[in-house]
Amino acid sequence: MLSPHELVKEVSKFLAKDYICYVHRASRELTEIEISKIDTPENQVLVSQLEGKISRYIKCKPMPTQDMIWVMKNFLLEMTDDELGKELSSGLNRKKPTRNFLQILESRPDIKQHWSLFKAEQYEDYVAELFIKDYNY
């Protein structure tokens, strides 16, 4: 059985990759389903089974877009390169802010790693909050 801390890390990794996770409340068993494949017959059966016993599970979904934009804006506070910070900020203030932000990061591998670590930390905080609300860890 995973410790609560290990479970938070594991769930956050899956959510960041666009999965839905179900965590069994008693056993902490993790079931993850890739959102892009949720409509396959096998996954439809699995989701139906899990949702039929949803009181036994915590259902974790990826961070809502507005929350992710908030995370991106917080990342700007960590920037030491003012020019890049302005470019990222400008991207967030245009149409399709998430796409703009990530495209800018793609062109800057030196910052992309820092973003990955920052995002992972933020996702862990997000999952911990979900567990506190729903699981009373």
C-alpha cells in the first residue's frame, strides 16, 4: 500500500498527463484512465464499475484550466529573466493562453525543465487538497 505522500505524487503525475484517477478509500489502490481513451469499450466498462461504487473511491480529475492558468501566472513570479517573463505574460493575456504559454516554453528548453518541476509541485498541492477535502488524510 502506498503511503499518503507516495499516493499524492503518483496521482499528480497521472493527472498532469491528462488521466482521471480513482483512489480506493480503504486500500489506496489507484486506477488510472487516460482521458483520450475513456470511450473505449474496456474503459467504459471500468468507469461504469467504478462509478457504480463511487462512494468507495475518490475521483481525481486534471486541474481545471482556470487553475492551471493561475499556476502559470505564479510561475511568472519565479522568473529571473524579465524579457521571458514579459513574453510569457503576454502569451497568457492573449486568446488560448495555455497553448501560447506552452509554445513559448517549447522554444526555451532551459526554462522548460524549471516549469516541469514547478508544475509537478503545484499538481502535488492540488491533489493533496483534493484528498484533504474528500478523504480526510
